[in-house]
Amino acid sequence: SLDFAGPILVKGAVNARATKKCWMLVYCCRSTKAVVILPTCGYDTQSFLLRHEEFVARHGAPQSIVSDRGTQLVSAGIVLAKKASKSDQDTPDKWNWAQITKQNQVTNWHFVPIGSPHFNGLPESTVKVLKKTLKLSLHPGVVLSYQSCKHFLPRSPTQ
């Protein structure tokens, strides 16, 4: 199962006074409840695919992924499914969800029904614990750099 959390503010790499938003990608194993947290620079499909490729390279391809129907996750499901024919259905309401999940060659991608985030409860509760942990462990007003965030998140006590 996976979910996005955030955004959190991080310092710029070149200009330390500039801040930008960073999102956390939370992977949860449904059988062992192992958690992997990866920071991403953006909330778009390309940022997700970059981190998903990193996850697959480190941990192997998961047999199944359960996620909500966020547009970036759905688009990633379509990209990973290597959809051959382009259709003029450009809104998620008109997409054929059964066909998208069936064509996905990499993993079995299951989308929870619209308006039912509780079906994806394990990553949702992990996001809640992660936000609480970050709030308690960082002093108010402290903004991490992206590199610090990249090294701090995997060592957070939520795992």
C-alpha cells in the first residue's frame, strides 16, 4: 500500500533562505507492516515514478499496490501499464479502471473506491503517526534541507 503525505517545507539547496515544498511517499507492506518513507520533490507523476523506480531497485517490485485514486498515482499506473492505445478520455472520471489495472504488467495495482480512504487504512494511519512524530521531534520554526530530510525520514521512530 502507498500514500502521499505532506507537504513539508524544506530549504533550497543553493539559496538557504528560499523554501520549497516536499512530499513524503509512504510505502507499507500489508503482511509485515514494514514502512519505507521516501521524500519527493513534487506531487506530480514524474516525481512519483522517479521514487517508485528507486523503491523497486532497492526492494524489488511489489506483487500488488493498493492506493487511492490520486491523479498522479493513477497516471503512474497508466504509465507503468504501458498503455498502447491513446484515448481521448483525459479525465479520471472517464477512465476504465478495470482495464488500467488489468493492463499493468509490473504489479497488480488496486485503487480504492472514490471517497473511501479508510480502505487504504495502513498507510493512512502511518501518515498520521509520521506527521505527529515530525511535529514532536522538530522544534517549531526549524526547516530541514532536502538532503537532511532525505536522511532524517528513514530514521524516524515511525518505523
